Amino acid sequence: MAEILKIRPGDVLEMKKKHPCGSTRFEVLRVGTDIRIVCLGCKRDVTVPRVKLERSVRRVIPGEEIK
């Protein structure tokens, strides 16, 4: 069984596939069984089930590294 990713609000997720706007980075707004993220390219807000999101994440960039 795969390990649960440590995702916190403020983290940036780099995804495997591009968003329709062309960006691959999303900022985490809320964490739970569903994770709310916002695209850093077009600012679209999306709520995704955690299981589906974890499969499509390439890497997690902690919020402390960005600010």
C-alpha cells in the first residue's frame, strides 16, 4: 500500500499532466478527504478527491520553500 502524501495548505503541487491553461503547478488551499487546489497559471479553483490527486502529483514543494 502506498504511503499517504504529507500535503498541507500553502504547499505547491507539481502535477504529471498540464492543466488546460498550460500550468503544472497548483497551490493547496484546504486538505481533507477532498483537497481544494488553485491553479497558479489561471487561478481556477478545483476540489479533487485525495486518492485521485495523490496519483497525479509528481512532487510536493513545501510552502516554506516558496515564501
